[in-house]
Amino acid sequence: MRFDHMELTIPVGSLTTTLRKEIDDFYGSIFGWSGFDMDVASRPCRLLMCGSDQFIQLLESERPMHSPGSDHLGLLLETRKDVDDALKACERYAESDDRVSIERRQDLAYPNLTVHTFYVNYLLPISFDVHSQEPS
Amino acid sequence: MRFNHMELTFPMGNLTTALREEIDAFYGSIFGWKGFDTDVVGQSCHLLMPDPDQFILLAESERPMSSPGYDHLGLLQDTRQEVDDLLEACERYAEKDDRVSIKRYEDLVYPGLIVHAFYVKYLLPIYFDVQSMERS
């Protein structure tokens, strides 16, 4: 068994062409994700293909998710440098779009493991914990 | 890059010992997940681990997630039979605990792909989409 996708809902009327394009632009340029439209059970949906056979599907709902706190989906990258590069790319994007929310974090040091991480959120209901895990 | 974890939050005071035990009993008996307590940045949290490479972190928050609809994390199984076996196990559990919420679905048939799935939710803020994908 493996985690392969997440469905996230946003308020009815929110999943506009403009929003879809903005989401594609950000997550495409930062993470290389590709977005396209499809129907899921006769409901219009925007799919973000994230690689590794994983995807995020965005749908409108009368009862959308609300996540004002730290709830997140973890994105494991290969190296610390990959994380730093993604952070820099997010920071550059944020210079031209103040809706990019970035939370920098200190490394989490456990016995035999260091987690290097930052959180980012852009126009989706939850944040992403972009991180690497280094044996120590 | 791959999804490797989720953090899900509960209202302050909700992540009690009793709740942790109930969560472990359900997700352990149905999916084989291991649960244990851990401190993250000084906060007592609970980890659910399907395997060493994937986990769900449960934490309390002043601003917890709410998901009144069907937002979910997808759990990809290898076969249709595994999905059916898990559905039966959830149904058996629901006979003695009416907090198990199950949503059955017709197969989703796409060109070249059949998705066989059900949703289940138990004491966590979101559903799980338990599914198999059969290439046709």
C-alpha cells in the first residue's frame, strides 16, 4: 500500500480558469508538476500530476476543506540542496506574488536522522512540507 | 520527489490517550499500521506508520483542520481483492463501532484504466480512498 494521491476541495465557484492557471504556473515552475482538467465521477476536477505516480486532485465542494493551521502534505526530496533550491525558487516567486506563504524551519535533529525542511502554501487548502532526510 | 507523510490536526485536548488507542486499534487491525507517540518540536504527537517510508502525524492545534466533505488521502492497493478484503474488514469493524464511516463507489472506468475504490473515515479529520487501479 502506498499514498498515491490527495483530493482537496475548495469552495464552489473557486476553481476558475484563472485559478487553475495560477496553480499550474506555481507548482509547475517550482516542482515540475503538470496540471490538466478531467471529470471525476462527473465532477470537473483539476489534476496536478506530481511524478512518482502521485497526483493531487482539486474539486469544488459545498463543504470544502478548511485548514488554517499546520496541516500539510510532506514532499520528500532527494537532497538538502534540492530543498534549498526549491526554497529559493519559492522565494523568487514570492517576490512577484505575495500569496506565496513560506515558513522557514530549523532542521529537526533526531538520533541518526536530520530533517531539513520548509513549508510552502500557494492557493491550495493545505501547505506542503518540502523536506529531505539525511542519515546522521 | 514523492509524498511521504501527512500532518493532520485535532482541536486542543482531543488527542487523548483513549483516542490514540482507538485510532491504533482501527488502523492497526484494518491496515496493519503501527502507532506510537512522539514529540515533535516539543509537542506530544501520535504517529501512524504504514511502513518505514510513509507516515501520518497527528497533532493538536489551536487552528485544527476541518473537512466536512470527502477530502481524502489515496491508499493504493495492489489488487481489487485487497480492496475488497479491506472493505469487508471495515464493515465488520463498523458493526461494533458506528463511528466508522464507509462510502462505497461504483468502479470508475476510464479508457485503459478501472479504479476500484471505497472511502473510509474513522476518528481522523479526513477520509482515505482505498483503491486499486487496473490497466485494461
